[in-house]
Amino acid sequence: MQLPVYNLAGEIVEQVELDDAVFGLPMNEALLHQAVVRQLANQRQGTSSTKTRGMVTGSRRKLFRQKGTGRARHGSITAPTYRGGGVAFGPHPRDYRQRMPKRMRQQALRTALSAKVGDQGLMLLESLEFEVPKTKQMVALLDRFSVRSALVVLPRSNEAVQKSARNIPDVKTLPAHSLNVLDVLGHRHVIMPVAAARLVEQALGQNVLVQEE
């Protein structure tokens, strides 16, 4: 497939051919859902912890006799019904990580990129270089393309571009080797220089895994 390439002034300078095996796949919602759930689960720390009635400090003495008081029967002040008692069915430390085969992760990323192309959310730039970090430059660039939510994919780390974008809401920069499904789907537009697109094509087209965060 062919996509237009823009310069920083917003003008189309050429048309480039992209690999259909990376940017032209049909939608697979089940695969994308699995990939997103996995990535969100793997970000969880799993350190939440509560004390059960057997862990809290408190007397184990029966509070009052079983019968004859007219009150509900109780055995210990550490029961969950009392203030300061244990927590019933509360969270405990656990590992939320989910496994997903490498080929499925690759295919999910290809599908996410293809979905962006289908929604006209992928924009290719001739190049993206700033001499000095300046938020105003990035804001002007995004306004030129009427973009509010964007993932900017760079062929390599670029301090000037990254610093120019880091204070803009809903805008995130990533090097191409860190491209992942969650960030692609989490932004309305994906903006990348042609050099970054070629790196993504090379990585995904040769069955080499693009590293996820």
C-alpha cells in the first residue's frame, strides 16, 4: 500500500510503499483484546495486601455468652464485622503476569498498526528533527495536522524531540524498538518518520520481536 509522506510544513512531498504484511492486515479484535489485557496485567505490581481475622491484633475471647442476650452471636472481636477486625476476601500479593507467544505478540502489533492505517491514523513524516527542545515547536507541528492525541515513533532516541513532547497532554514519544500494542491503540494518531516505519517493517517483517515495555 502507498501512503503520503509529509514534511514539517504539512506538505505532501512523496508517496511511499509500505509492507502489506505489517500495515495491511485485517482486523482481529480477539487478538488485540488479548494483547492489551496481557500488557495491562503485566504492569500491575500485585503487592496489595490485607490482613485476615487471623492476622490482626485482638483478643480471641468470646465477647459475650452465646444465648440469652438478644444479640447476634459473636466469637471474636477480630471478625470482619468489627472495626479493626480482619478483612474478608481482601487482596493478597500475587503475580498478575500473563504469557503470550512471541508470534502472537508480533501479529497483534501488526494488526494494531494496520488498524491505524485503516482509520487514517498513521502519518508519515519525511523527518522529525529539532535543533533544541521546545514545546512550542511540537505544539505547532501537531496543530498543523490537527492532531490532539498522538504517539510519536522515532527511529532512535532524540532528546530534543522527546523533551519537546513530554509536557503535552495525550502525546507520547517512543523509539521504534519499544513500539507496543497498548500505546498504538491508546492514541488517535501514530506519527513516525519514514526511517522509523522502515525499522518497524524490518523488525516485524523478518519475524524479529519488537520489544514491549
